[in-house]
Amino acid sequence: MTNSEIVEETIIFVKETLKNAEGGHDWFHIERVFNNTMLIAKEEDVNLLVVSLGALLHDIADAKFNDGDESLGPKMAENFLLSLKVPKRTINHVTNIIKYSSFKAGLNDGKMKKKLFTSKELQVVQDADRLDAIGAIGIARAFNYGGFKNRALYDPSIPPNLEMSKEEYKKSKAPTLNHFYEKLLLLKDKMNTATGKRLAQQRHQYMIDFLEQFYQEWSPLKNLS
Ligand code: ADP
Ligand code: NI
């Protein structure tokens, strides 16, 4: 099988697997991450098959929707790629990208366990995935996820809390606006590549402008006094 046939087969597999996925984690998320990956990869010296497969398979079985099971995604990807007779070395790299590209792994840098794996290919996919969490799309995805979890849009009496544990967070019913301060606004400083940084800066500013407008609309009398 040629590399482009492998990518084509993977696209079919991912579309089928994600056909009932929640709106922020559906095939279109994967397609956007794939496109961001191609854009960033143009400027980087990376293995194109590895970044393509990493982007396509990175959310194949998100732990959030699978009882926190983090091994399911890499396992599914491995089995699938084995069925296409993709070389073992490539499969290993791709499953490592799936394991280590998640926000949690990235955001807990330093605090949690030391990173066990990194590569230029991982950095490219991670940037591509992070870009899809910020800017206009990022805003849309956050509110979609909040709706899925039945969270309030905003609640001035619940301030953002950067120290909350995952368990506390689940119980807290934190409003979606808090997510901007707890995660989305922090992402631009976590970008790995030059292209990723440049695109993130523009999307970051868009979120800042959005928040400003949001507060103005929330309290229209505030600046009239
Ligand atoms: P990905 O699966 O793309 O690596 P995540 O699973 O962490 O990233 O999050 C997926 C999307 O859901 C992102 O756009 C993220 O901002 C959003 N999201 C995750 N947790 C929350 C939350 N508590 N409130 C609002 N949006 C969230
Ligand atoms: Ni993703």
C-alpha cells in the first residue's frame, strides 16, 4: 500500500468510528486538525505519514468519553494500522503521538510526571490540535462542550480556579467561561512551532476581543454611570 492509500483508508476508518461523536470531537474536528497539521508541517522537517496518521487518529477514542480509559485510543489505532501492514516503527510513533498529544499531558508539564516521549511529529500534531481549541472554532467548541455537560455560560459568582483537581472540576459545574482562563488563554504560550505560535497569537486575540464584548453585553449598564 502506498502512503496516500494508507491515509485514505485511515480517513474512512476514522469517519466511520466517529460517526456518532459529540460535535467538538467529530470528524470535522479531525479534518481541521489534519489541515492545521499539513499547514504547520510545510515549515517543519517531519515524516508526513506519521503526522498525517497522528492527526487522523489522535482522538479515535477520547478517554473523556470512555470512562477515563487512556489506553483504548492507542490500542485501536495500533490494531487498525497493523491491519494495513503499516511498518511497526511508524505504528509506534503514531501511538505515542496519540498517548502524549492530549492537553492534559501537555498542560501538566513539570507538575505531573516527566514527559516520556517527544518528537517533532508530536509537536506538530499537538500544535494543530491546540489551534482548534482556540479562536472562533475554539469558542464554538467550548460552548458546545459546556452545553453537552449542561454547564452555565457564565456565572460571575464562580471565579475561575486554576488549581482545581480533575475530580473537583467535574463536581463543580464550572461555567464555560471559566474554561477560557483555566485552559484556552494559556495555550498560545504552549505552542511548539513557529507557524503554530503565529496562528495561535491571532486566534488568542480573537478570544480576548470576544470576552470583552461578552462582559459588555452581560452588564450593559456598567459603563454608563
Ligand atoms: P482534544 O480532544 O481536542 O485534544 P479536549 O478533549 O481537552 O481536547 O477538549 C476538546 C474540546 O472541548 C476543546 O475545544 C476544549 O476547549 C473543550 N472543553 C474541554 N473541557 C471543557 C470544559 N470544561 N468546558 C468547556 N469546554 C471544554
Ligand atoms: Ni483533538
